[in-house]
Amino acid sequence: MGEARPWQVAVVVVGLLVLIGSVVYQCTASNDVSLADSVIMVDVSTGELIESRYPKNRPVSFPAEHPETKSKTLMPAVQDPETGRWMVEGRYVSYLKNLGSLGGLEDPESGLVKAGKSPSRRNVFK
């Protein structure tokens, strides 16, 4: 083992400067991420659409409990921008078979909701 050559020292110094610059950039970059403050859900047994605010400082799980019937039948819903139809959010469709009555869905395989009205606002996550 001999001494380091000048070009090797330069490579190490440039690497350290790049590392320090990357850390400073990541720590000072603005956080412009906006999180959703509410969710639209469908009652899979009736097809009713409900909009509710997320609770502060605690997690939620789905299916959520319907505020009136107290049954766990509320799943997140999204609106297809092309057709305007509501459907259960894709990642939750596979859980539908475990919920029992799916009378509010036109097609349980795809999560398509029967023709519904606009969502009503309720406090689901107390």
C-alpha cells in the first residue's frame, strides 16, 4: 500500500462535496405535499355515498363503520373522470367478498356502484 495519488484525493473530495450538497438540498427543500383532509366512501350494502373528514392524529381503516347502521360497510370510492360513475377504489375491490351484502354495487367484481346521488357529508371518524 502506497500513498494516494492526487487524482484519487480529488475524487474523494468531490464525492464528499456532492454528498454534503445533496444532504443540504434535501433538508432545505420545501415540502409542498398536500394530503387529503376528507374521503368519499360508498356504503356497499345500499350504494349511499358519504363524504367525511379524516380525523386528526389517528389512523383510519376500511371498511369503516356507517354512522347510523353501525355496520362496517363503508369503502373508499372514486369517480371515473370519463363516465362520471362511482366505484370502490381499486385496491379495496378484493376485500368486497368479505363484506356480505353488496346490494349497493352494480358489479362487485369491478366495484362499480349503482347509480348514486352526490355524497352527503357526515362525521364517520369520531
